[in-house]
Amino acid sequence: MNGGFRPTLDLWPIGNCQASALVDASGAVVWACIPRVDGDPVFCALMNGDNRDDGIWRVELEHQTAVSQRYERNTALLVTRLEAADGSAVEVRDFAPRFENAGRIYRPVALARTIRAVAGSPRLRMVITPMARYGAARAEFTYGSNHIRFLTHEYPMRLTTDAPVGSVLEQRWLRVENDLHFFLGPDEPFVGNIGMRVREMEAMTARYWKLWVRSLAIPLDWQEEVIRCAITLKLCQHEETGAIVAALTTSIPEAPHSERNWDYRYCWLRDSYYTVQALNRLGALDVLEKYLAYLRNIVDAAEGGNIQPLYSVMGESRLEEETAGALAGYRGMGPVRRGNAAYLQVQHDCYGQIVLPTAQAFFDRRLLRMAGEHDFAHLERVGERAWEMHDQPDAGLWEFRTRTEVHTYSALMCWAACDRLANVAEHLGRSERAELWRGRAERIREAIDARAWTGVEGEGHYKASFESDYLDASLLQMIELRFAAPDDARFAATFAAVERELRRGDHMLRYAKEDDFGAPETAFNVCTFWLIEALALTGRRAEAETLFRSILAHATPSGLLSEDLDYRTGELWGNFPQTYSLVGVINGAVLLSRPWREVR
């Protein structure tokens, strides 16, 4: 127990689109779920309050005085340098193997570490204490001459190493005279020389990421920020199915002691839509293609075209919400939740968020599998639900738990679904279907104009719902969805009202009205990015760039953002890394960057 231990969101993700982990500012693995992102957190120190000895994989350098961290350029390989008072130092290199092997991508449920002396004669010890059943107990273990078997709850793991096993188990100090290698993977014999094989894996993994980054069409400005966000968004995809999770964590509160603690390790169709949209702007079609396959399976399994707002990474529909009582929570601010009751909610915007990314597959000739008539027939089932539900109450994109209304954003997404289906029908030469969908889109537009608008032209504004008179930041998405042009008088009036009511300095609330947990206390980072986009598109480009630079200054040393930000102190809150927020970085950079022709 160490009462001085205080978890923060200064975290560095590593992963391979199957396994993932978060490394803290000391170089310790403090969060990793096995065998998938929504599995049992065998390393859960991030959620252990001030107890840093359970659920951690930590390297301690004797008489340590300094630590520094960086990613290898254009990769997901993390390098942590620990320095001691006598000038000695070690380098800890962390990664999850990912590379092409035998015609397919090798991405095991595994983490690899190399410890290398880089100065003097460093002495260190290792603490590795994986847990079982959401922190209920330390995993039992057995060991041999070169390995330790951890009997974790869902997926037994084996640590293979060329370090003295007894020293690792007993946390004894030892001098680092040769490189030490560690491979924590499936409970099966490790084939080959551990040192040589881990070094080979590292080199091939680095090459994979560098080639992937090289394929991106990035903007001229903010290249490092965009590349880091793109890599991290890819790490949020569960490649086996194509699902994209909203974040790698659960239950980091949106604000201190707010109990707004939610499990984000699932695939929200809304968040995934924004993710593939941003990565598509960079040309990362591999993520889009795999996600479209996931969507096709979701649509095929939907009864009567009814779609949930979220699913597990394996496409499971039941995500019952429970509390993990053995974990104290982030900084002791429980509860820690597993599962998310939002799967039971009705959220009608999800129909648009299926149609919009899928529509690209009918037009984009780069795709390995383009969509055709059969896909259109399936997609029309989703469109029918959008048409049926566009004026029906739902929980909305902010997932209110105790009330329903006809939310304007949901109606906008239903409009977009019908509008894009009309585009697809025209492309396929189905003029009668194009006319049907275009007519439905127009009738939804008329309903939004009639029921969501309040006041007179130029002085009123669109409302967040058809029934209430409050505002929310999602109204700024009207121009992104092409419902309104940037110079539209009604949008301009709505933008002014939203900015007046929800802007807090350089940041934006999602809404100011009290919800199930009271009034929001923190800014929602993606809403700040929506503000930046709206400013740029309505002619206030200089102000947009100032705000963009301001929010980038709040990123962690790893270059990433969480879901929320305390607009008074600047501290990050909410689950991490949040795909919404990383999408905002990419979209903002693409929108505000100078064109490449200026330097050619």
C-alpha cells in the first residue's frame, strides 16, 4: 500500500487490435483487460484507489530520480527511460506484437517488454500482480525455470522470460547486466529463444505501424498529433470483428465524485460512425472495411430492423450493467461498472449512423468489397426504421436514463439516413426508390423545421428536442450533416444561442440543463471540437485555430485526450482515450491546416 499513489490520466496506450494496455507515467502497466478490451481487467491498478500493489506490472529502479517517455516515431511502441541518482539508467520498451505472418496478421493476446541498461550499472526489481474477477483476488500462479503461469479468471496467461524467475516472483533487486525480455501471452509454451524472438517481434511490429502511417493522407500542420490520434483510434478497433470501442477504460468519472462512471469498452454505433468518418478523411480504409463487415452482421441480426445503440465487440446485444465491488475506483471514486444499461435504451440516431458510413461502400472503388443491390435491400430496412422513428421519443445521444423526448439530433440523423439512401438509389439507377427516400427526407426536414424551431427568423433557434426549449451542442452538427449550410440564417441564430448558453471560455458543455445526476460540471471535449468546426465553417477561422491550439494544450504527454475536461482547472476527466475526442483532433487539423501546395 502506498498512500502517495494517485492515479492520473497521464497514460500511454499500447495494443495490437486484440490486446491493449495503458502504461502510466512511471512506466507501469496499470490497466489491461484479458482476453479482449471488455474482459477481466487483470491489471487494474488504475481503478484500485491508492493501492498500487494489486493489479500492476511495474519496474522499479533503485534510487530512481527521473523518468521520461516517448513513442517510437509513427508506432505504438512505447519507450520509458528510468534514471537513478548515480547516473545509471534503464530503458523499458513496451509493445503488443502486430505484424504479418504466414499471410495473416499476427496479433496475439500478449504484451511484450524489454528492459535494457543504457547507462551505468542499474539495479531494479519487478512487481507483477495480475488479478482475477475484477480485482477480487490476486491470480494464483505456478512457475517453472523460465516462466510463470498466472491463473487469471477468463484467460490463463504465461509470462516467459530470460530474467531470474525467482527474482521476479520475490521482487528481489538485481543488477541489469544483459537485456531482459518478457512475453506475457497465452498459457502455452513459448517457441524459440525469448530474447531473439521478442527483438524480432519488436522490429516487425515497428515496421507494421510505420508502413500503416505511411499510407495515411495527413494534413500539413499538426502531423504528430494527427498520427498519434490515428494510431490510437486503430487500437480501439477489435479487429476480429471490426467493432470499434468508445474508449479502452470503464468508470473514470466525468467529474469528481459525480458517479457519472460508465463502461465505455463497447461499440457505440454513434462513436464508431465518427471514428470511421475521421479515419476515412486520412484514407485509413482498412478500419472502415472491417467496421462495415461488423455493421452488416449487426443489420443481419436485427429483428424487424430494430437497432440498439451499442453492442459488445463480438456483436452481443445483452450488456447487463453490474458493479465491481472489489475495485475502489479511479482515485477511490467508485462505482466501477461492467456492462452498460444503455443497451436497453431507444436511440433513434443509430439508424443514420449505420446508413452514413455504409453509403460510402456503394461509391468508393478503392474498397475490396463494394456494396451492391443486395446490400441496398438490407440497408433499406434500416432506413425504414429511421423513417418510422424520426418523430418518436428516445433517450437521445446523451443517453438520459429517466426521460425521453423527440430529440432533434435523432431526427437529424433519421433525415440523413433517408437523404443518403436517396443518393445510393440514384447511383444504382433505382429512380423510384430515390424518389421515395428523397420525399421522406423532405418530410423529416419539414417536421424538424416545424417542431424544433422556436421564435422568428433570425431571432429564434432550433431546440434540442421537439418538446423542450433547452439547447445542446449537437445542434452544431447540422452543417456537418449537410442539413443546413454554414450561412443559413436559422443555423446562424442557433449557433449564436448555443455559443451564448453552453460556451465556457475555450470549452463547450454538451448541455447546461440538469439531468439524472444534476447539472454537468465539466466540458465535453468533442463538443468543443464541434464548436471549433462551426467557427471555421462560418468564417471565424482565426478564432477556431486559437481554440484548437488551446484544447491541444490539454492533451496528455502521450498526445491524447479523455472524454471530459474541467473548464476551470483544465484537468482531464472521463474514460480514456476517448475516440470522440481523438476524432475532434483529426477533423480540426484537416479543416484548419494549410494546404500541402504551400510547401511544395
